[in-house]
Amino acid sequence: MKCWYTYSRSGILSNQFSFSVNMEYPGKIISHKGVLFLFYVAEGNGGTDGGARLMTKVSVADAWSDPVGIEFGTFLHEAMSVFTFKDKLYVLCSGDAPSYDLVTPPRLAEYDELTGAFTVANFSTDYRRGASFVENNGRLYMFYKAPGTTALLWRSTGDMATWSTPRSVKIDGVRDLHPAVEPAVISYHGLIHLIVKSGTQPGWELMRFDGESAWACTRTFIGKDHPSSPGVAIHNGLLKVAFSDTRPNGSRGLDLYAYDGNSLSSPESSFELGAQFQVSMAVQDDYLYVVYRGRS
């Protein structure tokens, strides 16, 4: 399917641009040391033969690079995870086969800035589908589902080698959280912000966590019942949350929310961008980028 992106310094998203390649699943974008990295699975290449690709954008004025391959040696699921920790860039895939009846070990790729290559190895935590990562106060936090379970777990590390004991995320301090789709997580104002669709009520909820033991009460964050996971980024000092959305006339676009730590704005809605499914978001040179699947 065709993949598109839009970008804006103001946060008003109106123009869209197509990538020169088709993608099997929605791509994941991340900013690392001023460079945009876009990771995706090439269309028709979701198996163990490979299919992971990388494109980069050095600055707003530069074009995207030609795609280069990353050999994971495992099944590539749509929910490939990308994250940074202690100034290093990582890409992780769960090893789920498309039918979910055959899996291979999760594989972690670490980026070497000197060579531009990736070192790939098995990942220590077994999980299914997508995993979400965030760096907060010098530690890396992983939110994921273990094989055979639907409860959301979390664990953390300070060195990528030794991980804390997994704990379940509690909705109200008692009940386990069973998210309907992959949550979004980001660090903002020194706290971990977990944006989840619990399925217990319409819309999306916000959970805040200090990274140790203190969780704020879960509260309704976005009342609109967006079906797919959002992209999140810090832009112009605000936490931005973007969802694909269907308009009353049947067209598709993006809803962009802004949060200052206390209150949430009404959505800045775009038209005719054709966005659908999960979106991904990052910032480069004060410009907000959103990547999404759209019209063929």
C-alpha cells in the first residue's frame, strides 16, 4: 500500500507527499541526532526472507534517501518498534508470523553511526505483537504483552542487559489493563505518559507514571473513539497526539491534539489527506512530521 507523509512547522497539517515505495505495514518514524529515520516492511516481504527497509532524511531541505535493507532473520510483524536509549538507535521486531501460529525469537537491531549498519541479535524479552518503549530519567521502559496473555506488562533497564521483574499495568491500582490496540507512550515533563484504549469505555485514556511506583489515576483523555493507535511527539513544547480519522462525508484525514500537561486542545482536523490505520510522528528542525498509510 502507498505510504504518505505530511509536515508542518505550525502544526496545521494540510499538504501530503508520497514515498517512492509501497509498504506492507505502516512505517515507523523517529528522530535521532537531528536525522529522521523511517523504518518499514517492503510490500510483499513480510517473511523470514527479510523485507525491513530504512530511509533517512538529514534535514527538512533534503530529500529522503534511497531505501537500504536490514536483515533481521525473523518474521517481520507490522508492529516493528523503534526507540532511542542513551544516544543509541534501536529497532525491534517481535517475530510473529502473519498467521500467528508460528513465531521466531524477537530480534533487536542496534544502529552503528560510523558504518551505517545494524548489528542484529536475539532480544531477551519474549513478547507478542507490538511493544512500546520510552526513555525517562536515564532508564528505558518497555510496555508489552507476554505470549498467551492480553494484559499489558512493563519492565525497565538501565543498560539494555539487566531488566527489572515484569509488572502488570493496573487501571485502578487493582485491575489489569487489557488494551484493545497498541498503546502510545512518551516522556513529558519528567513523567511517562501512557495513552491507551482500554476497551472499558469509548475513547482513549491517559495514565501517568513516575517510573518507579507512583501511578496517577487513569482518566479519560480523548473522548473520540479512534480505532487505531496514535502517533505522539513533543512539538513547540506541547505533547502532540495524532490519529487517523474518518470524516462525516466518508473522506479520511488526521486529528491532531495538543496537551500542555493540564488541558487538552480540541483536535486540529485536516482534510483530504487519506490517512488510515496507525500513524507515526516525529520532529525535525522544529517541523512536525506524520507518516501514514493512505490512498493507493
